[in-house]
Amino acid sequence: MMKNQSSDLQWEVSELLEEVTVEEAHGAILRRFNQALETLDPQGQEILVEYFYGSTFETLGKRYSLSTSEAEILICKLKRQLLSQLQRNTQARH
């Protein structure tokens, strides 16, 4: 009986450590993403966040007085800027 309890306890501790590690990694990723996002101008941040939450190019175009193709080009540009900043932040920490 004691061996079973010890094994169960080890398993529970292992599971808790895994959860904490995942939560810490998730938090670190979100911090880096938000830091990179903050390097964009406020309107760019707003547009990109709306896009990430599911707004279509057409919807974004209407909201920001852009054609659908202009909205698509803008999103591509903003995503490239965000990716570039994420890469810079990641490389600086190695």
C-alpha cells in the first residue's frame, strides 16, 4: 500500500511540474509576443489583433477605409514586422 501511495505521489508531483513548466513557457511566449506587438504603431496593433481574432480582410477594409486587397497587403506587412521583431527578441536572448 505504501509503495502505491509513493508512486501516486511521484506521478502527481511529476504532473504538477509538467503543468508549471507548460504555464511558464506559455507565459514567456505571450510576453515576447506582446512585446513584439507593442513595437507596431497603435493602429497596426489594433488591426493585427482584430485579424488574429478572426476579422476578414473585407471586414478590416471596411472598418479602416481600405480595399480588401489593401487590407490583405497591410496584414502581410504587419505580420512580417511582428515576425521580424520576434526573431530579433529571440536572437538577443540566446
